[in-house]
Amino acid sequence: MILFIIIGSKLLIYEGKYQNRHLGDYYGYGIIEKAKQNDYGKQYVVNLRQGKYVLFLKKDQGDFKIGDRVLLKGTLRDAERAHLPYGFDYQKYLKNLTIYGQIEIEEIAFVEHKFTVKEIKAKIENYYDRSFSKESSTILKALIMGSEDAFSKDLKTQINQIGISHLFVVSGLHVSVFVLILTKLLKIFKVKEKHHFYILTPILFGYLIIMHFMVSIIRVFLSEVLKRVNQQYRLNLTTIDRFCLNIIIVLIINPNYLFQMGFILSYLISGSLIVSSRLLGRFHKQKFRSGLIMCFISLLVSIPVVAWLSPEVNLLSALFNLVYIPFVSFVLLPLSLVVTFLPIFDGVYLGVVRPFLWITKLLSTIKFGVIRFPHPNWLIIALYYGFLIYLLSSCERNEFKKARNAFLSFFGVCVFWLNMAWFNPFDKVLFLDLPMGEATLIVSRFNQMNILIDTGEAGYEDVHQLLMKLGIKRIDYLILSHGDSDHAGEAWNIMNRFMVKTLVVSKYDDSIGIQKALSGKRKNTFFLEAGDYLRVKNLFFQVLHPEKPYSSSNNNSLVLFANLFGKSFLFTGDIEKEAESDLVDRFPHIEVDYLKVAHHGSLTSTSVAFLKTAKFSEAVIMSGYRNTFGFPHPLTLKKITVPVWDTKAKQTLVLHRPPFKKILKPAKNKK
């Protein structure tokens, strides 16, 4: 109880500091604590007198190192919240790292450099870059220093797809190998075993400091220390006792670890293997079977955590890890340690690394083991782990009848989880907050109907990810307002990753974007123009535009009047003033609840004439939070006199109709 009070008090103190953090103008000094570079630019964590903040610079904006003291002028602000339901919440992520927000830099200047132990890691990584080929350096930095930043986007995707990313984050596996090698060396030099603890502990602590106190290394360090202390002083602590004590110490050091996925996954897998030790012990003479069971237990306990972050889980990863873990543990990692001190053997190292990368690329193309898990809710998580524990404990006690019942219950939970869309009781309309472009998702309760209007910009998988996290496998109607890449850019990819029944396009749009979409997989295609109707069960769409071809692809956009779940909508694509004029001439009494503002709120659309004619209660602008065109234009916002929901400022707008309700209403959106 006292320990819970201590941890709770520390969390409350930090929450108080966070709520009272300084936001606004800033001019003063800061110390660079972390530095990272990627394809987009440079990222730094800076320690100010108000706390730690993140700043981003372009590639050509200065070059600072850990330990640099800099003079800053800029604005301290909150980091971005999740743009989509179940999306990555950068603000919460930084908060859990005890980082208060971001700095928008106006001016930054180098003042002086002071040595700090935190720069040792960067110096080692620079040594790898200078002394080894690019491929070798990438693997060395990942295995020895836990740095995945050097991975190319493709390599990172391949590693994640086959479920071996944990091998490139310094963890218990790595530290155990280090300890094993050091112990062997001590025995070679005939150091007495009773002195091993006093030699290994400072070395491990030094590694812990160099690695910036990574939680996975803290866990292993404490595990080794507690094990040695238990042996040295004969405390008779069981493995479970030491494991629980380990967790308590880590959370006392930093209670925010409790909200970090790395902490959760590390202790979850370790704990499950400790609890299953008796079950695994039965097969200690059958190394292959024991290893296979261990990999499957690790996979099963990690699935809800992995699915919380990414919906695709590769069930074959248990088999892959059965080969990868021994290879990395007994070949690649020891070899990495040797070549670290003998870079002359880089060629030999490449001879191992290149086949390793080639096989990884090959295995990542195997898709039949990949399962899409919807984003789990707390009920699913509780049922999943409850029946999994029941299953493992029944197997451990040889209670086969109970194990069979536990397996059937566990399998039932998994089937329910995989088909969550069929149990969704809400009708929903979601105006998505995308990096570029726009998309609107319409979901009818109990998976009766799924309609997607536009797909967002090509190259961004935000819509794919959302569909998978919602458990949607079928799109009944994919409606493309027009063929511009920020509206139809991901259409082909979506049509080849999901079952699309019907593609709906403008009759007068023959743009490249539409032509590419027409090459995608689907059952039917509708080419619509003004005067056409689309009735989808209890949903109704009327095409108001276009009735003729226009020279501008924007003006060839489909304009749809829709009745959805008790509310009316006008979807206007990217039509400009010319098309708006024709539209209001033919429909002088347009009246809807929600207007989707045309062309992301640009000055080329939303004319005064259109606003005088069309009546609407609320306007929605999907401008794209990374758009470089200044959408929405301030003059457009000024012209609109009703409430405006700009997704760039307010994130995704979710309208839903709960069970037994007649009309849609806004869901509670986090501020």
C-alpha cells in the first residue's frame, strides 16, 4: 500500500507540473539532450528551465550535438493530438517521456558545448558510421545501441512485418548475451565467481548510463542485481518475488514507465515466461519444442499490445523467431561485439549481414500468416488475458478438460475480436483529419454498410490504418469525388487491400487518378452525373453535379446531397466558383445540416453567391494538417457565418447515432 501511495503521489506531482507547464513565447537558453535525424529533418530534445521540449529543424537549419548550449527564440506549444480515432497521440507520447511539448523556432544560435555522458552514445554511433559500411553500421547501431533510426523505411517495414523488431531494441536478450560473454571472459582469466557480481554490476550500470536508462536495460540490470544479491545474502526470494520487486523499483524510479508500451511489452513477455516456467520445464530436453512453445507464448501475450499500436499481426512470427533469436543471440550479436573493436573485419561482417537482410526481405513477402486485429477495447483485453491465463495454467497442471474449455473460450474471444465491426451498435459519419487531402467514412451499425468518400493523398496510409483498426474488411461503396491525388490517391491501394464492392466516379472525369482507380479490384462501377440517385438501404444520395464536362478537373467533382442517419449533408468535392454558380442556378434552395466546404476552404471556392443561396447549420473543412497551400484561407473562414469544424485545428469530426436514437450527434472529441 505504501508503495502504491509513493507511485501515485509521484504521478500526481508530475501531472500537476504538466498541467502548469509553460506555453507561449520563449527567449532563453537550453541544453540539447537528444539529437536525431531522418529523411524529413532534425529532431532535438532541449532542456529549458521550464522543462524538456522537442524542436524540429529542416536539414539545412544548423547542426547541433548533444551537450550544446543554445540560445532560443520561439513559441512553446502543445504537441499534436491524435488526428484519427485510435491514431498515434504524439502529445500523450511526449508526456509519458516527461517532455512538455514542442518549440516553434524563430531563431536558434550555438553558445557553447559542455560534455555530458549522454553524448557517449552519439559518439559510438558516429564511430560506427565512420568505420563501417552503411549496411554494417545500420545493423551495429541497432543491435549494440538500440538505434533503429538508421533503418530505411523499407527495412523497418520488413522487420515489423515478420515480427522481429524486438531484436533491434536493446533488451533482456542482448544484455543476457553481454553478461554471458563477460562471464566467460572472467572464467578464462580465472576470476573467482564470488567476485563476478562486483565486476559485472559496474559494467552493466555504465552501459545503462550510456543507453540513457532505457527501461528494457533497467529491467535486466535490476534482474541481474537482485539475482546476485539474492544468492550472495541468501534471501530466498523466488523468481516471481524478484520480478515483482523489479517492477516496483522501476515504477518508483519513474512512474510514467507504466504508460509506455516498451515497459508494458517488456514486463508482460518476461512475466508470462516466468509464470510458464514449469510448463516450459517439461520440454527442457526438447530444445526445438521448448523454443517453439516459448515463442508462441510470447506472441500470444503480446498480441493485444501490438494490436493497440498496429492492426496487423504476423502469426508466423513465432516460427520466424525460432530461427532469428538463436541466430542473433549466438551469431550476429557476438560477431557485432567482436567487429566493434576490429572494424577491419567489416567485409566478414557484411558476408553475414547481407544474407540476413535478404532473407528478412524475402520472409516479409509472405502474407498468409498476417491477421488484422481491430483496435482492442478494455473488455476484449480483459477477456483475452483472462482466458489465456486460464488456458496456460490448465496446461501447466495437466488439467486437459479445463484446458480444452479454456481454449474454446479463448478462441471464441479471438473470433469476437476479429469481427468486432459486426457488433458495433453505432451509426457513424467521420470527416477525417488527414495529412493531405480528404476522406469521409460512413459506417452503418452492425457492419450493414460501409461507404468511403475519397481516400486522401497518395503515399499516406492513414485511411488504411483506420479501416483496419475499426475492423472494416468490406467497403460497399468507394465514392471518388474526382481524380486529384489528394482525393483519389490511395484508391487503387485500398481496392487491392480491402474488398470493394462498388466504385462510384463522375461520368465526366477521365483524369489519370480515375483511370488508375478503374484498374483496381472491385465488383461494380457506377459512372454518375447530375440527376442520378443512389439508395443504399436506409441511406440516400442524390447527385447534384456535374451535368456537363468542365475544363477543370475540380469542377468535374461529384456533388452529393445525402440523407444519413437523420441528418442531411452536402459533399462538394473540389468544385470552384464556376461550378458553384451552375449548381445554385439549378438548385436555388439547397438546405442541409452539414456542408463539406469545397476545395479545402481555398479562395477559389465558397463564393458569396453560393453562401447566399445554400443554407447549412455547420460547415466542415478538411484542409490537411500538412498542407502547404495555407488551407483554409482566412477570407473563406470569415465569409462563413455558421460554426466551422476545421479538421486541421480540431482533428477528426465524429458524428454518431447511438442505439435507440433517431439522429446523429457529435461524439465527445478530446480537446
